[in-house]
Amino acid sequence: MLIGTERLALRRFRPSDAETLAAYRSDPDVARYQSWTAPVPLEQARVIVASLAAGDPDEPGWFQYAIERIDDRVHIGDVGVDLHENRRQAEIGFTLAPAYQHRGYAGEAVRAVLDHLFGVRGLHKVSAEVDARNAAAARLLDWLGFTREGLRRSHTWIKGEWTDDLLYGLLADEWLPR
């Protein structure tokens, strides 16, 4: 475990996560606002998991934390952190399996990662970018204390359409661990 909460372990991906990753990334509602296209075949999920497992959270670039429930050791989603080259800024993203949404897991996982990024790593700023139609992600970022910094109109071409992007930011001196 790299980061822990009362209910969750945020850890490296392991080969046994391929089936659950394939399942939640194959859900059309989960994939709707993401860069991948559903369904995600199991063999592709195995390749993705191997790549994610090889990541280094201390190096610039994307690192995905697998979210696991402590009580039953079920893999339920992931939190991604894109550490900037300057190691003082990062972008964050999150995905949760539908069966585990609306139970506070996403907020708990992202909050724990933010505690780590600000409190342990000493980052100055964490940002997020979400499809403007993804109201649930926007609500979570608002709840976590992010400031909506902008709207890029018709900015991203994804899945055959132009979408608006909401830009969020959170500064270290604004972060209040809970």
C-alpha cells in the first residue's frame, strides 16, 4: 500500500486487477467522458495493468493508484496523478466502478492522494480537467475545495464530437486535510 485511509488502500496495480479494470472501463457510462473507448477487452486490460504497475509515483508523468477496499480487498477504481517535470505541480484524475459510486469512495481516495501530494510531497498546485458534461466529477472537485479556473469551449475532439473542458486548480495553502 502506498497511501491508506480508513476504508481504502491506494496501491500499485497488479496483474489480478486486469479483470476489474476491464469491467469498469468497459461500462459505457464510465467511459463516456474518458479518453478510452468501451469495451476494453481483457487482453488489452492486461497490457494496461502491466504498464500501470511499472509506473513510478516519484517520477514526472502519469502514475495510477489502484483503489482497493480494505475490508474485502476488491479493486474498485483508480486515481491518476500526472506529476509535472518541476515536481511541484500535478494533474489529477479518477475513475470508479459504477457499483461503488455514491458511497464516498472517490472523495476518500482523491482526498488521501491530495493529502499525500501536499503534505508529504510538498506540491504547490494540483489541477484537474474534466468534460463539462461530467457533473459528478465537477461536484467532487468542488466538494474537495478546487477552484473552477476556466472553461475551454469546444476544446477537445473526443468520440466524434467537440466537448467543453472545465479547468480546476487547488493550491497548497488552500488545502485543508480532513
